[in-house]
Amino acid sequence: MSKGRGIAASVRVVNGIRPITFIDGRSFAAETNKSTDVERIPGRTYNVDVNATLETGLETSSAGATKAVARLFADIVFDRPMDQAYTYAVPDELHATAAIGKRVEAPFGRGDQTIVGFCVRVHHDPPTRDAKFIEVVLDDEPLVTDALMRLTRWMADYYLCSWGQALFAVVPAGAREKAGVREAVVLEAILEAELPPAAPSLTAKQTAALAHLRRAGAMELRQLARLAQCGPGPVSALVEKGYARRTQRQIDRFAPVVGDDSPITLVELNDDQRRVWSTIEPAIANGGFRAFLLHGVTGSGKTEIYLQAIEDTLRRGKEALVLVPEIGLTPQTIERFRGRCGEVAVLHSHLGDAERGGYWRRIASGQVHVVVGARSAVFAPTRNLGIIIVDEEHESSFKQDATPRYHGRDLAVMRARLENIPIILGSATPSLESWHNAQRGQYTLLTLPRRVLDRPLPLVELVDLRHDGPPTRHHALSPKLEHAMKEALGRGGQVMLLLNRRGYSTHIHCPACGYVATCRNCDLAMTYHRQRAALVCHYCAYEAAPEERCPVCQQVTIRFQGMGTEKLQAEIESKFSGSVVQRMDSDTMQRPGSHQRVLDAFREGRIQILMGTQMIAKGLDFPNVTLVGVVNADVGLHIPDFRAAERTFQLLAQVAGRTGRGASGGRVLIQTYTPEHPSIALAGRHDFLAFAKQEMAFRRQHAYPPFERLARLIVRSQKLEAARDFADHLASGFRQALSHHGDRRPGGPAVKLLGPAECAVFRLNNYFRFHFQLQCASAGALHEVLREVLATARVPGNVEYQVDIDPHNML
Ligand code: ADP
Ligand code: ZN
């Protein structure tokens, strides 16, 4: 491990006499057969005053000789799936710069192609084989802190990816490539004390330029000329006459945004908040790992608690990290943090490389103390973290759906553990995983059961579509919902409508022969988009021209059915021609900033009806919304995923929470075919506790998370047979390992294998997919079996497999 500029060498005298003297005069006593750590100054040769063989690190010349050279090695990991570090020799000229957490270039593979890797260890243990030399050390400072080295190592072990893949995933491209940083030649004023005794005299212009330069210390030639209002001549003369020197500097083009000075309204905590805060405050004061689950209904003042916690942490000279779902990173949210906490680094997926790199560097150098960001912000390189907060901790978007398939919330908890600090997970509808942890005492449960200022939760009414539905199949609004909209708008209120399905018609079929329009590449139904005049696959984006005749039976009876947001918009525009209607879904919100423009317009009252997918459901706070309508609550309820009920409950509870936030109250209408379904009935009563109780019983009965851990393996190939054969082969490997498992861990929790079977969506993007699941009460046992079997699996060239630990996507 590197320590300042020296590197600790471990020296062991095998059969020798002491002491060993270094050329710089230091000496130390080494006992035979005992390791002694010495600080090694890079690039020095050491005198060893012995007639000894030194086992590692130092090489002696012939017997009685006095010279030894320490060989330095670096272990490097690469962005490849193999979880192994490769040992390279460090050439002398890189001894001073090679360090853990920096990137290096090194020859790799049979062709010795130069690729970039991360240095994870620096040491003196010679490898058994001849080591290749690293070629370049790319970074001046380590990109990855010690805590993040440990976090990524844990991540690789837990999610079964390589350490290299984890490291390359955490460091944003902007920080890696130094985007936004440019090399520039600057002029630097020479200190007066260093000027030659008889320095040549200066003209008036040159004197003026020098005065500016001295004030600034250093700046670019052009900049100085502009400031001194002169041409380049007088500026260059300063160098020629010895008053300034030219040097190379890195200039950061990134200018951080600081909160404006608008007055902030400080609120006094209410009784519930005070009770919560009295538990959190000592945890921040004392430090140490502790996890809090803050369960507070929508509008109960959770964010106020976060702000207090951040302010308190800052006062103690520490830093704060806040994770929010990507969609919740609105300027409104960010302003709220900036207004109270000063400069805030914001990390999300729409940042350009320069901006991301700029924030990354400001965080790493300790210039900014508060980081707010989406999933990957869990890797923010803060050096002095005092608290982590995860808002809307139940959100599935914290789970990454590509390698490394990590869960941002779970990594945040692990990071808090590694850094030994408190963490707050907040939600109105906690995930059952976190709820379970709170129930068994792993997390401390804190509750805010009421909205602030005695505002009631909105009244929710269910509309049974079986009896009280719209007049025809082609309509979406029941008479009751339509009437409620008219009433709300008539009183000057605003309306939000949720329909979690985009496009115009969602089901294109032939009633004569049963044909359904499906994607050419996927086993998924195509959706008709009227604006684009095309059938679109929502998974692979394949587009086809809409057919008029059924391609199978040639009857002209093809039907376009099912209601998407595009069709809903048409209906609303025709029924509410006096109101401005805006649709918000991923089709209309493609341009950068469009999301924000719509939210601003809605806030300012320029839009009366905002309708769209779940995009509108999350975290928004508009006091004038007096009606929320859910067009079809059953979308998403009947998909083959054990979390379908939980997600539906969360979505409905969240969208219902969008109203009644102002003085004028609020009302919610939910249209459904299954009003008795617990997800719907209990969301209608804002009853998380009852929902959690019921759903936990179901999970326990089926040994689903949070009671058991799940690992999902997906095998895919463009050749159906190849995918099936490999899936069978892997599964039999697992069955074999499981039959021995009990012998090795007698009494240990059983690992169960389910499958293999075709995935719910069998063909996706032209790949045939099989999956199977491993289930076990212990994550450790699950990992053990997975490692054992996958280590020896021979994967055919035309097959790929993925391992998903704690999977969220079950399609
Ligand atoms: P949540 O995060 O639970 O949705 P917020 O913290 O955003 O709740 O609070 C909802 C609204 O109530 C915000 O406008 C906030 O400023 C306000 N608020 C929060 N706590 C208090 C309080 N103690 N007194 C008055 N207003 C409060
Ligand atoms: Zn497709």
C-alpha cells in the first residue's frame, strides 16, 4: 500500500546478519525469518550490510555484496468479465507514480495489445511467471478512494462481476478522460524576492500588466492582455525581462452552479418530525454505522428531515450524499437542496462528460460537500462522508439492468457500513426488503404518519369499470371521472391523469383468425403510434407499417384496440377543448429540458390537464392539483413478476399523493376492473401497513424475497437449440452441486433450483432466452454454489449468460 511517496517494502532476512543499512543512512535491525517493513524511497538503491539472502523485494548481488534493488509490482484489473488481477512489474521511472486507484496502460493478452486497467495493489511479491511491464500511469491522483476500492471489491463479490467491471462502472467517463480539462500555457509572476538584483526596467504598459499578473498569481497570456488592455507585446516582454515565466497548467473549464440568494423559509419541525429527529441527531453526532428507515406518508415532511440531517452533518465538517431516483432530480428538488446547503454537486445520466468530470473532480478535491444524484452517485468520490440519504428507496430504478447489475440503495447501505456512518432510507411506500429489515431490527424504523400542517390525505374513490365504465370500448373516461374533471377544472383546480401505457392502440389483432401483431425480433405485441403512423416494439424499437388487412387470413377486419396515452390525449382534447392538455411520456419528453418545461408550465397554471405515464406520478409537488385520476389501475398488475402487486400499490399510493398538497384539498379517482385487489383497495385507503402485512405473508408462503434471496440466470443465443442445450447443461451442473451442498454444509439453508424454463418473453431482440432461478435464505450459500458451478462452465461461442443477483426485472 502506498504511503506518501515511499512504498512500504516487506523485507525478510532468510539467513543473515543484521543490520541492513540504507544508502540514505537509515538502518534497521532485521531478525532472521521475520518480516520487517521499511519505507522505501522510489528509485533508490539500497545498501544491504549483510551477507544474506533476502527473500522478497530486495535482490542481492553475489554473496557479501552490498547492493540490492527493490522490484515493484502492481496488480491490475481490466474491464473484462474475468475476476482476476494480473501482476505487472513497475519500471523504475514509474515507481513514484504507480498507486492504488489509478489507471495504467499495460500490454494484455497474447497479442500484447495495450489496454487500460485499474491498479488495485502495489507490492514486492514477485509473480511465479515473468511479469510484463506496465507502460504508462494515466492519473496524477487516484480516481478511486480507499472506501470505493473496498466497495467495488464487495460489489464484484456480491454481484458476481469482475472487480475491473465494477471499477470501470463507477468512474464516469468524464473523470477518466479529463473531459473539460485542457492544458494551457500560463504566465506566472516571479516573486519579488526571486528577481535578479538589477532587473531591467519596465514600460508603463508592462508595469500595468505585471500588477494584474501579481494580483492573479497566474493566468493565460490572452487573458492577461485583455485585462491589462494591451496587445501581446508587453505581456511577452515580462517573460523576456525575467518578471514572469511560462508554465503548463491544467485548466478546468467547468463552472459550478451555486444556489441563488433567494430567501429560504426555515420551518419549525412539528412534533412528529421532532420525534424522528431526536433519534437521528445522536447517530450523526456519534458517527458509526446505523440504518434508519423513514416511513412517512406523502407530504409528511421527510425532505425537511433530510435537510436537517445534511445541515447538521455539514456543521460537523463532514459531507453528505443524497440518492434520488433519476426522475426525481427536478430543478425544484435541486433548488431546495441548494437553497439550504450551498453548493451542491448534481450527478445524473444526462450530464455531459465535461460537467460530470467537473463535479467528480470538485467532489474528490473536497470543494463541494453535498452530492445529490441518481443511482451511480453512490460512487461519488467524497473523502469525508458523514451521512447517506436515499429518498424513495423503494424505486426499482435504483437497480441497474446491465452488468454490473447492482442496486444503488443496497450499495449505499454497504457504503455506509464500510465508512461507518449513518444512512437514512426514506419512502411513503417502503420496499418490502427494507420493511423486513426494519421488522427484524436491522434498520431503525421511524414514522411520520401525518401530513404537515394537518392537511388530510386525499379521499380516494374507486370506480368499478365492470359496472361504471366508459360508454364504449373506445373511450377511457367513466362518466364519474369525466364529471369530476369538469368540476375540478370549473373551480380553477388542475388535474393529473395517470395511464401507464404509451402509444395509441396497444393491441392490434384480427378477430377472425386470432392474429396479433407482434414484433419481428421479440415475443412482444406491437403498439400502434398514431403520430408516427407506425407499429412500434417498445423493447427493441423495431417499427413496421400498420397493416390494414390481416396478414394471415387476408380479411379486412384488423382491429386496433387497447388504450395508450396517445389515444387518451385525443379523447381528453375533444372533451375538454377549453383546457390546455399536455401529455408526458417518453415519446413526448425526448428533447433535453422538455420534462422541466412542462413542469414549469404546469406549475405556472399554463396547463390545466397533465396526463401521462408514471413519469407524472413521482415526487412532484403542485399545490393546485385538486384531482388525480387513474385511468386503468390494472395495467401492470397481471404481469408474471412476483413484485407486480407491490409495484402497483406503490404507483397508486404515490400518484394519489400528488393531490391535496395545497389549501384547496384534493380528490383521487381510480378506475379498475379489480377494486377488491389488495394493491388497489389498500392504496385507496393509504394503508401501507395492511398492504405490507398481506404481501409479506404471500412472499413468505412462496419463499420469495425478502424471505429468501434470489439469483436469476439468463441464457441466451440466437440459436434456439444452443440456448436450450447450454441452459440444460448449466442446470444439471447446479443440480449436481446442490446434491452435494447439504453434505458440505450440514444443517445449512437449502439452495433450491427452479427451471430451466423459457423466459416470460422467450424471444427478445432476436435472442432465444431460457432462465432459471436459485433460491436460498442465505446469500452466502447462494454465492458459493454459483461460484462453484460457473467457474467450470464452458460457454459455447454462440451463447451468453447473465447472472442477476436480487433481480428486479423478471421478463
Ligand atoms: P415529503 O418529503 O414527506 O413529501 P416535504 O418535506 O416535502 O414532505 O414537506 C411537504 C411540504 O411541507 C413542503 O412544502 C415543506 O416545505 C412543508 N413542510 C415540511 N415540514 C414542515 C413543518 N414542520 N412546518 C411547515 N411546513 C413544513
Ligand atoms: Zn422487438
